[in-house]
Amino acid sequence: MKTWKTLERKTILNHNKFLRVENHVVQLPNGQIIDDWSWVVTPDYVNVVVETEDGRFLCFRQYKHGVGGTSLAPVGGHLEPGEEPLAAAKRELLEETGYEAEEWFDLGSYVVDGNRGCATAYLFLARQASQIAEPAADDLEEQELIFLSRDELEKALAAKEFKVLGWVTAVALALRYLG
Amino acid sequence: MKTWKTLERKTILNHNKFLRVENHVVQLPNGQIIDDWSWVVTPDYVNVVVETEDGRFLCFRQYKHGVGGTSLAPVGGHLEPGEEPLAAAKRELLEETGYEAEEWFDLGSYVVDGNRGCATAYLFLARQASQIAEPAADDLEEQELIFLSRDELEKALAAKEFKVLGWVTAVALALRYLG
């Protein structure tokens, strides 16, 4: 299938380091031109489903402004400029929980919005995790670290307790991977 | 956990019917005020994993500007103003494929961005689908309707051929539901 041509791209909002908006003038394969295609740029991020050495899953119960309440969440955070996704995943795991993991599995990278881009989500499963330090997270949100058994993780997913798209995806793909 | 207070919200970009941006002044439980919290408003949407009467799965191979190439995709689209998610799912299925389905299962609704909102994704599994009309979609993108066996769907998911976050989520959750 033929790709669309981006004839022009212009930043129309530079809000802060978390959000920039572009206007794209795009041309479709049939020649049609759309002169106001919205393109959103937010930071790429990682989410990591973490299984400890004794088979428990590390999660947070966390307040999120986007949810307007609390949700279960896997480990995660934004990539630093120039940072590789796997390095970001290991950094976030250490910062948020003080854990490191021996085995890492790539669950894929996915575009957040198929039309407007927004960001790329890099998802991982980390196994054989053990604590080597105290957490040192500087997140704004209140959060509580909890440990779930495999059965509890399955039930929390089914009960829709992971309320953010990247998080439910990471958990569903990790459980598929674990079989 | 205490919720953040939104002290002020103001539209700072009204790009078109697909994108509006707000600035929020928010107050954290510890009293800290953040005066430039980005809030993105894009249309809520549905994605539907559709299984036909004879056990095949309806998918599209589709060009998407956000991907910059082609991806496998389930049925999906934006909610019309005031439209219920299930009604939108049935409408999109009929418009895009000419099919209707007897059995519908709610796979949950998820916030696209836990910080900035963006939209809510409503995910469904539809079973016992059969064709009752010709497709009447008016999507801008080139797309090809394809039928996958259960095994082919599992393999396409594992091969990361669903490249958009909402799509991979819908497929992973539907396959979990089908067991």
C-alpha cells in the first residue's frame, strides 16, 4: 500500500517537555490533500511487568490524573532523551523499586495513536528480579508497591484494575508470554 | 489515596474536531501546585475483535499515518458525539465490513494516557458474526479485509503485526477471553 506524503510539518504548540503539537499537510495516494492533520508528540515510554525470584509480580497502586483516581500499574516511565528503551526499563525498575532483573523479554513496541502518533510504548517482561537497593523514585504521584501472585495478577487484569492502555497491554502480553 | 485538585482548566489549542489541548493548573495532596499540566482531548474510540460464525477473525491490513506504514488492525473507529460505545462498535462493524454479530463481550475501557488523558478506548469481542450488507466505510486509509484463523491471529500477535497500542490490546484481551 502506498504511504501518505507529508508535504509540510509545522509546530503549532510547544507546551512543555511533555507535549508538542504539529500540523501536517498530507497528501493521500489519490492526490487528495489534507491541510490540518493533527500530530501529537509526547515522550516515548516503557512499561515493565516484573516477576520476582519467588514468582510474585511487582505492581503499584497509584493515583493518576489521567484516570482521575487510582489504578494498578506496572513499573514504567518516560525515556530520557537518547536513551535506549531497554536501558530506560532497567533504570525505571531500579529507581521505582530498587530491584534489578536477570532476564528480559521484549514484548514489542507500539504506536500510541495510529492517526496522531503521540508516542511509542516499549513493553517488557523482566524475570528473576531481586532487590538490590532502596527505591529512589521522584514521581509526583502517591504510590504503593504491592506484590501479586500469578493468580492475583490474572484476576486483577480480568477485573479491569489496570485502567491505562499501555499498562493493560503490558500485563496481557506478559501473561501470554508466560503461557 | 487523595486525588489531585484541578484548580483551573483552559483550552490552549482547538486544532480541529480531532484534537483540543487544555492547560490544567493542578494541586497535589502535599499542596504543590503545577501550573502547566498538559491535557489532550482526542475522540474516544472503539476497537472490536470479530470472530465469524465459522471461527475466522476479521482484520484489516491498513495504512496508518501514525505508523508510517501498514499494520494489521481490528475493526474500530471514533465514537460519534453522544454515542454509546457498544452502539459505536456495532456501527463500525457494519460500516467497515457489512457484518453484524450475535454475541458481544466487553473487554474493558482504558484511558489512553495516564497523565494527559487523550481519550478512552472501549474494547470489545464480537462472536458469531455474519455478513448482511456490503461495507460502506468512508475511511481515508487504504485497507484490505482479511480473514485469519485462530492460529494465524495468535501468530500475527506474537509477530507484532498489530502495531498500534489499542489494537494489540484488543487482540490480546480477546484471545485471553477465548481461553
